[in-house]
Amino acid sequence: MRRAVSMFAAVAMAGAASAQAPVLKPGLEGLGFLVGHWSTATPGKVADTGGRSAGEVSFTPEVGGAVLLRRDHVRLYDAAGEPAGGFGIMMMIYPEAGGIHADYADGDHVIHYTSAAIVAGKSVSFTSATLPGVPVFKLDYTVVTPTKLAISFAMVPPGSTEFHPIATGTMTKER
């Protein structure tokens, strides 16, 4: 009997431990609001096509919380609402040299975000480096409610000084 009680207690404690929020290493802890699985709440607007986008995004702590990994699948729709393809995305977010960096890849593009402005638990704005002849990208995530996240992706084209929207939308947290 005592053995059964001990086993039950061990299982209960293991379940409680696994239900706790994952721990992110120093530098990333302000991004804990991103952790989870998100899906399109409002189809996003795609500025250059007049179409829409939808999809799913997961943010998971990896390598003991030293990295936050974003995995997406984006579905595209043309201006008439017809399917127009889609693509996968992966982005690794990590602390480096006293700041937060991120590397984005979607199979056709790679973006190296060299800075991140974080308002702990509320928002993060990733920005790529300013280099001659190269676009500057900005990716923003802002908490609207604990289960709703606004996303904005913009670019400064070479020769310009203003950010132009590429895509915007909102996501709902599923788990």
C-alpha cells in the first residue's frame, strides 16, 4: 500500500512539474509570452498582393531554454480569396553579445535580426541591420490579450527611410 501511495505521489509530482511553464534562460525570459501554439485569429493582410495569409505558429524553448524556436506554416490567398500557395518558416531566437538576435529562414529568404526591443511579457520588435543596398526588416509581436497576439512585418527598401508594411495579422493561442 505504501508503495502504491509513493508511486501515486511520484506520478502526481511529475505531472505537476511538466505542467509548469517552460523556463527560458536569462535574456529570453521576457519573451515567455510567445511560448505556445498559435493560429490565425484574423487572416493577415499581404500588402504587395492585396491577398490574405493564414497559418499556425509554434514557439518552443529548445536546448534547455537557451533558444526560442519559431516554426510556422503560412497559407496564402489571392485578392479573390483563392488559395495561392504557402510556405514554412523557422526562426531561432537567442541571446548573444548582450542582446537578442534571431535568424529567420523560409526556404527563399534568410533574415538576420541583429537587435530586439523587448517590453517583458508584452511585446518584442526584431530589426535587421542597416547595410548599404540591403532592405531593413522589422518584425513585431504585441500582446493584445493573454490569448491574442498582433503581428506586423515591415521593410525599409534600399534608398528609403520609412518602413512599409508587408503583412499584418493576429493570432490566437491554442495551447
